[in-house]
Amino acid sequence: MKKILMETTSNKSIILNTSREACSQFGFLHGEIAMHPDGETKVIIQGVYPGNDGKNKLWFTTDRPKTKGKVSYWGGAENLLEAGFKKVKKIVVLFSGGASSLKYLFENDKKYGKNYDVICGISNKKETKGEIFCKEKGIPFIQFNTKNFCLKNGYEGKLCNMPVSLRVDYFKEMLSLIGPLQPDLILLSGFMLEIPKPLLGYCPIINVHPADLRIKGNDGKPKYIGDDAVKMAIEDGQKYTASTIHFVEKEVDCGRIICVSEFLAVEKGIDPSDHQEKMKTYCDGPAYEEALRILCLD
């Protein structure tokens, strides 16, 4: 039996049973995040303790300022889902720059913190705008610098040309950082590295691509893929563009589609990079909001 020593709101120390068997009777596992029936208070499941009445009590911490870090309990052995608690999806966000989609969701999505919560932001570059945003907003942050990892392992070339074995080793180490967080989902917000196994397949990964991946080329695959997708679409005479949220799979930009954003008109003579910048606000962010609504319905 797994145990953890916790201090309650009354400053009493108790030993909680954190095992799957003990916690699952309430519909949750140790460490999972749930939304209290009041619709406002998030709780973190800590463990189970037998009460004086002979019934098991589920103990949890809350995010309320006065009791933060201490545990209180929910009486009875009823399933918390039946009692009105809702599981909050735990999301890790990977980015290489400004993390514009994370910023959009934090500032605009009313379901942020209720249906899902970003439990960590990870950047593979140093001193990014995304890092600054995470630290300003209190989002846990990790920098796992790809360039430093490569130099440490004797590779000085371009990151896009990393040897396959080195790329795999890098993501093995990244998984060792992500694994203990036990995310339900990994979200990419301008993460500029191709993800191989073992991280690919660990849990669902979703990405935003600045093109309508429903448009197919002669080979039957999405026509506008890769870093130059917006430029390709505009040069091809497309009058509108859209962003696609898709699952990340082995073949780049070809994973199962979750949703596609509203269309954004291409202004005559606009530089593709300027148009893509506009898409971050009008296409990428709203598309991610809709995708998370779909994925977090349960």
C-alpha cells in the first residue's frame, strides 16, 4: 500500500493511502485534478483515510488561498463523478518561441482551468517569449535546451539535421521530464522539432498547422505541409487560409484531423509571414479552443 504523510487544515498529520485501488473507488487517482461541484474550485486528489464513522474519506488539496497546500476531505465512499466532480485534463505545452496558442487559450478560453489545465510549459530554446509568459502567469516551466543537449553530445550542426539517434536520445530525456507530470495530453504551440518515439505514442499529442489539411495534392496527401505552408498556399492562389488542429503521428502534418478554423481572407499583396502572424490570433488560437472543447467533453 502506498502512503503519504499530509498535514490537514487543522494542522493534524495523517497518513493517506495513495494506491490506485484506494482512490479509484471515488472515481479518481492520486494526483489527478478535479473540479469541485461549485464549478470554481479545483482540487488535487491526495489519497484515502478511514474516518471515525468507519467510512473511507477522500482527501484533497484545493487552490483556495487560505487552505492551499493543506488537505481537507470529502466524506463517504461515493464516486466523485456521481457527486458532481469533473476530471480536469492535464496538459503539457511544448514550444520554441512565443507560445502564441498557449497565450490565446490562457487569455480567451473560459474553459481554461475548468475543463483542462496547463500543468507545465516546456521550451527547447532559451529566453523565449513563451518562457516569460509562463513565469508571469505562474505556469510551471521547464527549459530543455536542444542546442545545449546537442553540443553536450558532440553535435554542432543544425537542429533540423540532428542525427536520428541523437533526436531519439533527446526525446527520451524529455520524456523523463514529462512522465512524472502524468499529462493527459501534449499540445504543441510552435514547437519546431519533429517528435519521434518514445515521446510519440506516450500520450496523445496535438498540433496546429497553418493550412487547411483537408486540401489534398495529386498524391492524395495534404497539399500544404511543412514550414512554408502559408507561402505555398498564397503563391498557389488560395484566397483564404485556415488552421488545422490534428493529432501528431509519424508522418509530419498528416495526422488525424480534429477540427479546422474559420477561414481568413488573404489580403492582396500581403507578405506570407505577415498573414501567418495574423493567423495566430484569428485561426490558431480559436481552433485550439474548439479542439480542446471536443477532446475534454468527457
